[in-house]
Amino acid sequence: MKNVGNKGGTRKTDAAEHAAAPEQEQKRDEVSFPIVAIGASAGGLEALTQFLEPTPPNSGLAFIVIQHLDPDHVGMLPELLQRTTKMEVVPVRDRMRVRPNCVYVIPPNREMSILHGVLHLFEAAEPRGLRLPIDHFFRSLADDCKERSIGVILSGMGSDGTLGLRAIKEKGGLALVQDPESAKFSGMPNSAISFGLADIVARAEVLAGRIIEVLQHAPHGAVPKAKLEERDLSALDKIVILLRSETGNDFSLYKKSTLYRRIERRMGIHQIDAIASYVRFLQANRQELDLLFKEFLIGVTSFFRDPVAWDHLKSDVIPALLAEQPSGGVFRAWSAGCSTGEEAYSLAIVFKEALEELKPQSHYTLQVFATDLDRDAIDKARLGMFLPNIAGDVSPERLNRFFTKEDEGYRINKEIREMVTFATQNVITDPPFTKLDFLVCRNLLIYLDVEMQKKLLPLFHYALNPGGVLFLGSAETLGVSSDMFSSLNAKMRLFRRDYSINRPNVVSFPSTMPPPAPGSFKEPPAVKPDINLQILADRVLLQKYSPPAVLATHEGDIVYLSARTGKYLEPPVGKANFNLFAMAREGLRAELFSTFQKAQHQSDPLVVQNIRVGPQGGSQTIDLVVQKLDEPELRGMVMVVFRDVLTCQPPPRKRSGKAKDAVSARITELEAELQQAQESLRVNREELQTTREEMQTSQEELKASNEELQSINEELQSTNEELTTSKEEMQSMNEELQTVNSEQQAKVDELSHLNDDMRNFLNSTEVATIFLDSRLNIRRFANASSKLFKLIPSDVGRPLSDIVNELSYPELTADAENVLRTLVFSEKQVSTTDGRWFSARILPYRTVGDVIDGVVITMTDISSFKQLEEELRAQIRRYEGAQKNG
């Protein structure tokens, strides 16, 4: 048919080439090329032609066209598109494998999905009803191809494709939208753009080229974590710092691979190859920082996602919770990471349906706190307005029961809306809601690293009441926190907080105080001191001429050694020990220990003289000085000083021939030493006995003190736990109050705007309008009413019959009462005392709930019409008189 790709080769046009492969081949032949899904509706043929015509035939991409087609009409779209492109255009058949450089067109009256690169067709559920084939296929493509999925929205009415485009972006794919100004029908493009989903907005003929440019700069496959840490972790941290400075939100606890994948997608859109260049681009473009922040927050949500889990919740879990509280009451729930509110509203709807089925005698209510980091998403959630596309996720019965159909889509009913309170909150850094019966946190943990998950799950355990239910996403698990919860249904990710397990002893309770930014505190540079001669001189004196000394703690542990202490102290054999008593040399240890203990009980220094110490190479006589220090900086320390004693040696005796004299002298010397040793031993024994008695007394005192300290410690622990709980409850209560206040403020602002609109509308018209309540008292009036009724602002609340007016209409009050009674409007032409004419209309006043709560009176000036009517009648009379005379 056409030569594409290989030189001299021909493409087989037989559709059998695209037929489904055997199952073994499907598993072996995984899709490795990007797939572009193109959604179009009204005006789509022209846009598709503009899109495909400039697309190169060997781009390596596969194109799948999903268009709203007449279910009863034989489609000619493949033949029409074949005229504009050299690629082969084929209608999809069931189980057809997708191949690159081809265009596939969905047949009429079908819905389509993709699995492992193979297209599957389904019968359309409602051929003539609301069909959403674009959303359906986009979601399927996102699940199957992930970052290789590309969604394109072209001309069309409605909003089909918006929710599917969000699924593609959440999986890391690319989203492109035709410029609404160039589209014949801008409904579908405007819907996608309004939700902030469009990565690229351009004319249809430019979109294909932009896709190819982005893919040329896109990464080929995922970056391994180790490689990421080696090459790009520094640049990634810089991006996190820029976002924290700009938005106040810290993404450092999110998975690095997820952040990097979404950063690379933004780099591809701007055709930036190096992440370091993208950091510089972010520094120069604040708008790109905002877009990247939105990119990080993209998450898929929908009503009743995983319907089987919600059915189990309705039929089993909620009835069990109600049975545990038979007397009724308020159930508290928290939807963390609620996005635009679908899951929070789903929980409220399921709770309402469960109550209607059970019909309990007691009264139960539900209060849902729904929070998210994205302020724009919270604002959308508060409106409670959703696209018509939700009909694909919400059953017709629920749409009729809990939603109101409006021009833009479906609005959640008031009874469900009042169950949910929305607020902007960072689940990582802000205090949680506590005393919860139900906690929904779906598809948030998968974006956080393991360490952050280990902190959040104990926090969720703390926030739940015993028996409370935790509802996680289908891809999330409890991990190391599985011992805190029991499984209600592990497959559906429903868990219950065990009654037997107390709250964790250590919970990383978030603080509202943000951590200091890196680099915000810098240590001051060291200042080089000036040279001081006195200090230098003192240092030399201490080192060379002062006696050796040791500074020790009250337990004898050495904290400072002066020079030349080796004659008195030596390191002990074995494990290093810097205790003074362990290092004392032979002959010094006993005296040192006893003197050290005595010195701690008095302020004066203790001196022990003539102690013989046996260092290496001989012996030395010293005086030992020990003093307790009272200086504030050294309080509790003890100073030990060693002073050498200079002994005068007797002159050597002349050699005597008599051995007896030498023996007698030696005996005398030994007797003196023995006597000294005996005296020293006696003193040591006395001191040892004294020390033993003191130690026994100290042990008894310490034992009593220990018991008292244990008692005090238990009391302090109890008090601390109570204070911690009170602090956490106060923080949570404060958060709830701030949330409720924010919700109320939003409602007040909305009502204020509506009131301003109403007042300006009434005052801008020249129609005299008066609103009366059910007792015909004045509720509100337009400024134009003062021309007929003598009204001033203070007349609000007074009966209309008390107000003087210029109308010749005495039965005004009676007619108003009649309208209020019969609900049939009244209209009369009445005149004023100065000759003006007005059309007086009286209608019932209906509230939003279709309740009659008064009447509305409007007075339209018809004086000019009356004047014309009189002139016309005069002309008619003149004409008739002229005919009679003629």
C-alpha cells in the first residue's frame, strides 16, 4: 500500500497482521513504544485531519482514535483519515495487537480497553445514554502503559476525557489539549484545561510535533535508585529546597524515584536534558515552580474507587461499628489526602445508605474531616460540583438520590455536603484529627518513603479509637506496623485498630512549627584572639615550675592532667581506665583513696606528708594535697597535687671492718620500716572500717532515695502522659476549630457575594420590587420601590399595609393574601395619584426547597404604553367621526 520505514520493503495491509497473538506471544512481546490516545467529539474530524496530516509516518508511535460515533451509523472515519496520512489506518477489531506507525479507530457502539498492548472491545452499556468512551480508554491506557501513555484532547462538547487525562498524568504520562480558540467546539478542551491537566496547549496541527520533541528529551526507562543518588540527588535536593521556599511544603520525605520521574516529564516538555539546567530554569521562572508543585500533587481519585471494597464497607464494616455503639452518637472520620473530595463524599453516601437499610432506633450522625495539601483541590471539593463524567463511577440510583443535575454537571446534595468539612492540611507536619472511628488514606502512602510510612501508621493508630477502621489504597500495606492493626479484609485493605494494643509509647506527633531551612543557621567564623604575654607566662609557669596536679570528678574520674605526673600515676593493665585510684602507683593508692573521700566533706585542703611512692628506678617521698573546689564552673570537682619532698642524705660512712655495726644498722632500718608499715596498716584498717560504715549508711540512704525517686518518676510519667495527651487533644481541637472556621468563613464569603449580586441586580433595574414574608411584612425592597412607597431601610419587618403609597390600589393587601393562599399569581394595571400607570404583579415566593415563604410584588411603569393607548383610541374616535360626517 505504502512504503514506510524500511527501504524497499512493503507494508502488509492484511488485517491479520494486527490480529491477536497467542497468549505466549503476548507475555513475551511487551509494549516498548509510546501510545498516543486521541479523544474527539463534535468537530473532531477536522481536528483529527489537522493532527495527523503533518505527523511523520515513521515516528515510532501508535495512534488510537476514540471519537463519539453514532451507534447506528456505519463509520467511514478510517477511510476519511487514510486520505490525510501515510500511516495505515485500521478499524479496531477485538484482541488486536497495537503496533507502531499505525492509526487505530474505535468502531461505533463500542467501548475499548487495552491490556499488554492488545485492544479489547466491549458492547456499549447505554447506546443512546451518556457514554464516556474517552475516559474509559484513557484510564485503561494509563494502567497498561504508565509513563509511555500519551493523552490528546481535541474538539468536542462536554467533558469526556478529563478524568482519564488525570489518570494518565498520575501515572507519569503526557497530556496535550487543543487550543480552545482553534477548536470548533471548546467544551472538552476547556474542561481539561480548567482542571489544570494540560501539559501542552496548542493548535491541532502542532500537537504531534510537540509530542515528538518531548519524547526526544524524555528518559529511556526508569533511573535506578543508586544511579539517581550518584548523579542527580544533589540537584533533586535543590529542587525540593526551592519548592519549600516557594510553597512552604517539604517534599524531601516523598519517594525520590517518583519525584524524579515527574521532574523529568517537566524537563521533556521544556526540552531540557540535564537536571542541573532545570534547577537554573526553576530559579528564573516562578511560574514553573507552581506548575511543578501541581505536578507533584497530581493524584487519581474518583467516586467509589474499588466498588467491591465500598460495598463491603456498607454491608459489613459500618453495621459492625453501629452495633458497638447502640445508644447512637456522632461518628468521626478523617479522609487524609482527599484531593477534590470524591472519597470523602463516597464515605458520607455509604454511611447514609447503611443507616437507611438498618433503620436503627438510635440517632447516628457522621462528621467527616477531609484534608489535602492542594488548596485548589480543596476549593473544588467545597463547591461539591462534579463533571457529568462521574456517571461512569456513580450508579443512576445514587445520582438521583444524592446529586442534583445542573448545566455544568452534578452537584452534591445538601444533606451529604453538610457531613463533610474540608481544610488544607499537610498530614506530615500538621497535627492529626483524633478520636476517630474511621480513617481513609488511599494512595497517599505509596508516594512516601519507608521511613515516613513508619511514622504515619503509628500516628494513624494513635488517631483512631480502639476498634476504629483504617481504609488504605489497593497498592498499600501496613508494613512493619502490622502488629498495631488486625485485618478486617486484607485484600480490600480494611484494617481495625486492635483493642488489646495500647497507643504506641513513642509517636512522632507532628508539630506546626516548620523545620529550619538548610543553611538558615551559619556558625560565625572563629575570631583569632590577641596575643597576651601574661597568659603565655602563666602557661609556662604551670607547665615547668608548678607541682604536678590532677583534676578529677567526685568519683575519681580524671578530667585534666598537668605535666610530669608519670612518677605518681601509670595506666593500668588491660582495658583503658582513666580513674585516679586505678592509675595510682604503688604506695600511693591507699592514702590517696582515704584522703580523697575525706576531702569531699570539708572545704579546707587535706595534706598528707611523707608518703613513699615507688616509681620505676627507686622510691620517692611526697606530700599529697587534696582539696574540693567550690568555684561555680568547677563545682563538684577535686584537685589532687603531688609535691616532692627533698630529703638530705647522710654522708656516706667510712667502711668498717666490723660486720656487726652494719647488721645492727640494717636491723634498725628494717624495724623502723616495719613500724611505719604497721602504723600505716592500722590507719588503713580504721579508715577502711570508717569507709565501710559510711558506705553502708550511704547505701541505705540511696535505697530510700531510690524508692522515693521511683515513686516520683511514676508520678511524673503519669503527669507527663496526661499533659502530652492534653496538648495533643488541644492541638487537634484547635485544628478542628480552624477547619470549621475556615469552612464557615468560606460560606460567609459566598453568601456575601450572593447578597451583593442580589442587591446590585435589584438596584440596577427600574422595576419597583418588594419581597414580603408569609405575614406580609417587608423582607427586602429595591431602590425603585421608594418612588411609589414611602420606604426607608428601617421599614424592613413592618407590614406593607402600614406604608403610605401613591397607588390607587386599595385592594393590594387583599390580593397579596389571596396569592399567598391560592398560589395563583395576580396581575393588574393600577394608576397613581399623579396620573402614572403601573403593571402590578404579585407572585408566590418559593425557596430552594420548594416551600412558599411569602410573596414578591413588582411594579413596572407602563405610563408610556397607556399614553400610546389613549392616543390610539383618540385617533380611532376621530377616524370613526370622520367616516360618519363623510
